[in-house]
Amino acid sequence: MLKPRRRARIAALQALFEVDTVHHDPDTVLRWRLAESPLPKATEGFCRRLLFGVLRQHVGLDAIIQRIAPEWPVGQLSPVDRNILRLATYEIMLDQSAPPKVAINEAVELAKMFGGESSSRFVNGVLGTLFTQRSQLAASLSRDAHPDATPDASRIKPGDEGVSQPGGQPQP
């Protein structure tokens, strides 16, 4: 049986993939994913934080991925690899609830589960570069955030406002 946080990452990845490829509403997709594979409440909050965090920051995340892998245009990556990289980049650079090496390992495992034959090596290489350059890249995220990607307040379920942020502090 998979651990709850890995299951949350899987649900977030599957939702990101669907939103990215067929443009379904993220709330609806997440609701379907959680109905299909329920998570404990705390882990559901983690999943929701990952999904909406990536959606809010996708422009900045893509810019970082492009900087560390310039020979691989983000728009031309397979949707699975692209969303695994977005998810892990978000975890490493912004969420920070897991150590970077854990986030990298989890991303590599997701790539083994859902990606192509060489996806895990590719993801590991890109995220290894991100790990070594993360302090230089941090400033670009706030500059590249896309304000229109922020989900409507109506999409956030009651109780999500208190989802823990880095350092264990509740979000305002």
C-alpha cells in the first residue's frame, strides 16, 4: 500500500495532467480523483495545496524548468514529464514541506510509474540541477507568477485556508 503523501502526489499529478491536456476544471477533476481514491483529511489538504499551488505558479515554474533544461522546451515535453517537473519544482521551491531530496525521489518514482522509459532519468537530471541552483532561481518565481492562474476564492473549500504552509504556519 502506498503512503498517503505519495497517494496525494499521484492524485495531484493526475489532476494536473487532466487540466493541462483537456482543460477540465481543476476542482471537478480533484473531486473525481478524491472520490476514486479517498485520502485522509490532512493529506487531502496537501494534495489540494500541490494542485492549486502548481496552477497558480505554473508560469514561474515553467520558466525555472526552461532555465535548467534549455534544450527541452517545456511545451514540447510529454505532459506527464512536464507536470511531474512542475509538481516537484513547486515542492522544492515553494511548498518546502518535504526536504528537497525527498521531493526529487518522489518525482522520480512518479516518473517510473507514469512516464516513459527514460522519464525517471530525465526527471532526476533536471531536478538534480534544480537542487544545486535553487537559491539562484528562487527570485524568479515571484517575478514570473501568473496572476490570472490564481483559482477563484470560491474554488477553495472551507477549511483549506488553514492548510499548513512552510514552517508549519497556517496560511492567512
